[in-house]
Amino acid sequence: MKLDLIEAESAKATIDETVGPLENELTQKYGVGQRERAVRGVRQVAALWRPEDGDAELFAEFVRTHFAGDQSALDTLFLRFETLLEQLDGHMHEIGRHFRQQLDLDLGPVLPVDELFGGYNASAHVTDDMFANKLAFVVLLNFPLTTLDERLREGRHWTRRQWAETRLAQRFDRRIPAEAIQAITEVYAKVGHYISEYNIWMHHLVNDQGERLFPSGLRLISHWGLRDEIKSDYVDAARGLEKQRMILKVMERVITQTIPSAVIDNPRVDWNPFSNEVTPTTVHDYDEAALPPRSTNAMPEPDTRYAMLLETFHAARKIDPYSPTAPTHIARRFEEDREIPEARVKAMLEQVCTSQLLPEISKLIVERLGRPLEPFDIWYNGFRPRTQFTEPELDEKVRALYPTPESYQKAVPGLLEKLGFSSQRAKYLAEKIVIDPGRGAGHAMGAEMRSEKAHLRTRIESSGMNYQGFNVAAHEIGHNVEQVLSLNDVDYTLLRGVPNTAFTEAFAFLFQSRDLELLGLPAPDDSSRAEKTLGNFWSTYEIAGVSLVDMAVWHWMYDNPDATAAQLKEAVLQIAKDHWNRFYAPIFGERDVIILAVYSHMIESFLYLPDYPIGHLICHQIDNQMRKAGSIGAEFERMATQGRIAPDLWMQTATGSDVGADAMIQSATEALAQVKAAARS
Ligand SMILES: [Zn+2]
């Protein structure tokens, strides 16, 4: 049924007129004790009711039928939704797992039809369906919608059942038109494609002497590949520094869009990034037939990078009018996805970036490098644990222990016992984890209902598992144990899971960092651990600055919604410089560096970057608590069975503190003292 705008508005007005009388009617019927619930419920339904859902009479009829007017009716309703939504989610997930099986597991050839099965999302329309059949409105009529502020302020005093009701209602807190979702999906694909094609052919970079510093055929994606090349150039004593400086110049050309269009993913030309001169290449390290046509334009890329970023902004903004409790993309990212207010995230990132430890750590780096810091040293990776065994030695040990997936499956209870789970609990957990032979490096797929098991996908070659595979499997099994506990041992399945992805990653890293103990070998010594902690701290400093830039850029776009790509570029450059000058220039010396704006995530990932530093901080908090407790097993169970409550509340119960930077700074302080003492001795 299509109504024109005026009809739709008058239909809405008629619904609004029935709200007051309905509230009174429900209060009269069920008593004043139910008035507050009735008022809130009726308004929550009215806010999302559309003309096609029915006229005022149907609306009133719906409210009278489905309002649970006493505690016992409400309990029954709650239980019904909890039980049946677990079945819905669980089976949808199960279908997805089966449909992806041929793609995910090492089961022989993948047919084109397997791609179609794998791309199908059985639950894509579930929320729409639930509004259409009005089950969503039953939830909205009976359970409270909350703001982040309420969840944080009052949530500490809520019962577990109140938290479960909150999560139930949140599932239906908005109705976003399909066109808006479609717009985001399209922009996401378009910008993702732009970034995925943004490669630099490294052998075609030439310096002022016409020399090629990088090997032939090397094609690196911006910024990940370029950044990782900078990291690996530290071990190249002869020309590493020269390579790093050249990559920095390339990155600057990308950020300022002075990069010639013709050099993007194009080995047919050579490019001197310093002079910006482009010439036809004399080296053919590529397959001419396989290479599509490329731009021959030696003029700078016309601010496409920033036009793409603007497109993501305009797409994200389409959701704003349908999201009254979080009316900007920034608010949705922080208040809904992360559930940590932006101001707190900003404060904890700035705490890292202004830490008193940084001058001392940088002094250590300068000593090790034997030269002053340069801007790309934000990616310095020379803090490394001492290794007791070579990789081939470790490969051999692992291969002997785990020749097949079955042998690994049998070993799981023993591995868990090594981490401090009781033998009974280790057996219980292991029975709920299935080891599958995966195609990829490793993946943990949890279940969504208690009758299903979690799956660990790991790759075991015919010659047996290698150390790299064992290390990844340790990470994934950390995910699996969290998945099993937070589904099967949590009191309400509506609270299954963890507050956000950083928490499950923290559990996974916890297992992974103990891989030597899992192999029955001695744990890394204190000085190795200290090196690793300093390395983590330095990379958190780097990604914290990048995240603060990402956040400031999104604010600028909201403040200047009609900006052009050229104006956005100028703003990004200024924001990157301002942050560099504030947080990095005091450590690095040089001013006005723009490198913090190089991350491709900033262009394509809709304000995702802050998840990384927050993840590092959370990881440290959990790891410190485990060390304090002395053993993982019981602490892991205590933490993971809290389920998906607010992050700060979760962390309070887990460690006694809110989510924050104190734990990492504390560990880094101790690590710095340790490393300095080791250097003296
Ligand atoms: Zn992971």
C-alpha cells in the first residue's frame, strides 16, 4: 500500500491522538503501578508505527491485545522471546555455517554455485519481518528502550534480567528504510574497491640517481603493504633507511593527492616520488596481457581519495533521521557499537599519547637505531621477545604432536588444563568445540544457540600441523572458549557474547601469547615479556594518534556537511598536522608531518579505527588481571559468563576498573624499568 505524504502525515497524527487515551485505558485496567510502563510502551510503539502497519483502530487493538499488564504476564512474554529468539538466531546461524561450508572447509573444489550459497544471508530481512508481523512492536510495547547514558548511569544497579530486557528491546530500537541501508552497502563496495586497487609497483619507484630500491614484481597496497614494508626495512642495514624515506614520500603524495594518476597500480611507468616525474618504464616485471588499461595521466589524482570519504559520510548521514537516540554516525559508533562515550575514548587515547614514558621509550629506540627518529618510526618494531627455539625446531615439535585434525581435537582438554581449567571444566568445554580442517589460516565460529557447538577452523597440512598453525589455533581456541562460556554458561541467552569485539580478541590473544606453555615449553622470560610490552605500547601510541585524527575528521564533516573534496582535503591535512604537532612533534622533533592521515581505514571504514587502540587497552587490562590471579581458567570463566553488558560494567566486575589506559601504562612503566636494567647488566 502506497500513501502519499499528506495522507501519511494525517495517519500519523491520528495515531498520536490515540496515545493519551490508550495510556489512560491501560492504567485503569492494570492499575497505576503499570502506568509508567504503559506510557513508555505505547509511545515506543507509536514512534516506529507506519501507516502501512495499520490505522488508529488497529493500533489501539494491537496495544490492548499485547500489553502485559502484570509481572507474571511479563515474565511469560520475556521467556517466550528469549527462548524463541535463541532458536531463530541459532538456526539462521546454523544455515549460514552450512551454506559456507564448502568455501570455509578443505573439502575439495569450490563451484561457482558455492559462492552463491556462501553469499546468501538468511537473516538479512529478519528485522523487517519482525516489524511486519508485529513481533517487534510487542517487544517495544513491553520492554524499555534506553540511552547509553541510562545504561551507564543506572545500569550498575540493574538486575541481570533488566540487562536482558534492555538488550531485547535494543534489537528493535529503529526501523531504517531499505534505501538507506542499500546506499551504505553500495558506497561501502565502491570505496572498498577504490582502496583495494590502490597499489604501488615498488620496482618502478626510482630515486634521483635513477636507481630501483625494491625488488621486481613487488606490488604493495596503500597503506597496509607500504607500512609493513617500512617495518621489514629495519633489518636491511644497507638500504633500509633509504627505502623507508622513499615510502614516506609516497605516502605523503597519497595524502596530499599530488600522486600522479598514472602511477596508481600501474607498472607501465616509472615514478620518482621526490621529483614527481613520471616516465615510461624500461622494466617489464608484469604480465602485459593480464594488466587492464591504466590511466596515462601524469597529472595529480583529482582529490578522489577525499571524494570517496565524503561519499561514506553522505551515506552514513542517511541513517540520522531514523536514529533519534544516536542521531549522528559518530554517536552510533561510540554510543551503540562500542558503548563507551566518545569523550572517554578521546581522553584515554590522549592519555597514551601524552604519557611521560614516551620520551624515555623514544630514547631507547634512538639508541637502538643509532640515529634520530624520523616520522615513519611510529612503526618501529624492534622491541621483540628473545626466542629460545628456532621456528624449524618449533615446527618439528608441533608436527610430532599434531599430525591430523583428530589428534588436535583429542588434545583440546589437555591444552585447557595447562591454562588452569579444571579437568572437569576442560572436558565440558572441549565437548562443545569441533575442530574442522579449514582452508584459511584459522577461524573460530561460535554458535548462537545452546544446542549447537562452536567450530575451530584450522589448517593442518598432510605433513602435520606447523608452529604458525598451532599459534593461530591457540588464538582461535581462545575465541571458542569465550564463545562456549558466554553462550552456555551465561544466565540469559539474550546476554550471550561479550560487550564488543575487542573483548573476544583479548581472550584470544591471552591464549595465543601462552602458546609455548601450551606446547609444554618454558614461558618467555621476564625480559622477553618486557620487550613485547614496550612494542605494544609504542604501536598503541601510533594507532591512538591515527584514531584521534579519524574522529576529528568525522566531526569536521558533520560541521561542514556541504564541503567539497578539495575543502575536505585541506581540513584533513590541517587536522593531521595539528595532532602530530601536539602528540608526536615533542617526541620526534619534526613538525607539520601529515603521515597520521595515511590509513586507508579512514577512507573506507566509517570511523572504525578507534577500535584498535581500545582493543589494545582492554587486552592489557584482562591480561594483567590474569597474571594477578595467577591462573587463567577460573578467571576466564568468571569474566566470560558476564555476557554482553556495558563494557565499563563488565570491566569493573572483571578487574575492578573501567575500560582505560592505566593498566597498559602501568605495565609499560614496569617493562621500561626492566629493559633499562637488562641493558645496564
Ligand atoms: Zn581473533
